[in-house]
Amino acid sequence: MATVQKREWTTRSGKAREAWIVRYTDQHKKRHIETFAKKGAAVRRKTVIESEVERRTHVARSQSITVAVAGRMWVEQGESDGLERSTVRQYEQHLKWHIEPLLGRIKLADLSPGDVHRFRTDLGKTHDFGEELRDRQPCSRAMTAKVLASLSSILSDMVAQGQVARNVVREAMGPSAKRQNRIQKREEKRLEVGVDIPTKAELRAILSAANGKWRPFVITAIFTGLRASELRGLRWPDVDLDKKVLTVRQRADFENKIGDPKTGAGNREVPIAPIVVNTLREWRLTCPKGSQDLVFPHEKGAVQSYTRIRRGLGQIEEVAGLSKKEQPKYGLHAFRHAAASLFIEQGFSPKRVQAIMGHSSIVMTFDRYGHLWPSPDDQEALTEMQARLVIT
């Protein structure tokens, strides 16, 4: 049971002082005290403490770790759990550039929903955090959502470890998060042909301009829809030119390390068009050899870097008359979108497109490409529906 007591004393200079003390015993039978300047704050804290002790989730302020320490523990846990290096790197950036500078010194036990609201607002502002973080930029709405998600994940992890009683991000962002989701959905832009997806004329120009080692790479990208990481990790043993199919079993991350596909659905068979079969058959004769037996390696047979791929695409698109080589109009992911749009145009079902693209759910396929499927004329469809049901 917690109690609130008033403490009064006189300083050496003769001034009267007072404070309010919360005394309590936690769920481990350890005694603690917390001091407050105002009675109201002490009473509110007493209520929280009693609730947490009853639920056996209380962590005393004197034993509470800071947000910065919790964040580092969270990143280390992600590494030990085998998360992709790119994911861990993103977590590290959220922690270094945003969470630690703004919240790092606060103890988990002191972190409140109000702190989270201020944090969200501060993410969009410019701050002077010294020379080390001089390049930090205010967060966009999308980045703010990602950083808040990371903070929430940190707190959820700490709740599971018994380092804090509750996740105040969830408390703070409940109604607000729904509002943000509505705003984001309104602002989500559909993929647009000629902007996000190359037009057929542009694809023809790109195919005509691609030569040398980049030709088989670009042709495979356009006609299969493989992710950049999957193309970079593709091995010759996983390409069956006789059966006209390739199997995605691995990928190369941004550090050029080979690992499993992005999701379980990433393990899949992808049919390949005759142009891909013929091009790869020719390419295999001159492809650089390496210990990993990659289909699209660099000159020494190792994993091709994203930087070289971007440079190669820039040169192709400049020759094709689409853009300057320093700033290609389309990245490699645009070819993945192009492949999906071509599959849809050819009449592939949504489930088939999902399988070929390696999406984890049909919802993802529809969210990304649903607007590309042709829809019947409403009146014509209703007339046919009526004819099947009503005998005239």
C-alpha cells in the first residue's frame, strides 16, 4: 500500500520548504520513496504505483533505465534475432538521429504520453544537437510514423523484459494514429504509368539501349519482376532454361551478404519468357565465374553492388533518351512494377500475380496494383447479371 506524506523543513538561510513523499513497497517487497513538489503529482503517482504493483509490473524510478539504454538493448536484440542488416541499420538510424537526441536521457518510468506527443511534434522541427548530428533534417510525416513505430517497439520489448510497466506510445497515439492512417491513405498515390512505371514505348527504348552485361540483367528484371536483391542473389543452379522457370531461394542485402528471401512468400518459382531464356543462354557463356555461381555478378564473380547497378541503369536510360545518367528516371524497382503491370495486362489472376511477385498476402498485391486490373462497365455487368437471374 502506498502512502503520501508531507515533509517540511527549513533551509540554512531560514526559508521554509515543503515536499510530498510517496512511500510504498513494490511487488518484490522492496521499499521505495519518490519525492514531488506538489501534492497533486504525488497523489497521481501513488495511484499509478498501486495499480502497477497490483499487476506486478512496477519498476521503481531508481531502478529504471533510460530510453537510450533501452534503445540500444532493442537494437542488440534485433541483431541476435537475426533481423536483416538493413532493418537493424534503419533501427540504429532512428535511435541515433531522433530518439536518443530528443528522449534519450528520460527514464522509462518517467516517460509519459505527453512526452510522446511532444516528441512527435519535435520530430518535424529543426534542432541543434551539435556537430555530430549537424546533418539531421526535420522528419516528414512518413518518417515520423516510422520513428514512432520504432519507439513503440522499444517500449513493447521493455514491457516484455519487465523494464517498464506500460507502452505509453500506444496510449498517446491511439486516436491520433487512426487519424494519421486516414490522412496517409488519402495521400497515398497510385502507381502511375510514365511516372512510377515505364510506358511500353519507354520499355522498348530501354531494351534497345541495353547492351553488354546489362542487357540480360535488364531483360530478366522487366520480364520476371524480381526484386533488386533477388536479381543480385540469383544463382545459375536456380535457373532452369529447359523448363523455362527460375526459382528464388536467396537474395543479397545492401551489404552484399547472401541470405533468405525477404519473406516466406519470397521463395517461389517464376516463369520466364522466351526472350529471357535465349538471353540467359547466351549470357551464361560469358558470365564471370565466382564461388557463388551468381547469374549477375560483377567482373570478379562476387555480388553486384547497388551503386554499379544504378550507374548502369543511368547510362542505359541516357542512351534511350529518357534522362541524364546521373539521375535516371526509373530505378530498378520500376521494372518490377512494369512486370506486374504486364502480367495483369496479359490476364493473369490476382493470386497468380501475388505468387509470381512474391507478395506475402493478396492484400499487398491489390493495394499496390489493384487499380491496374480492368473493371467491367457497370451497366453492361448489371444487365448480364439481370439476364442470368430474371426470365423475361
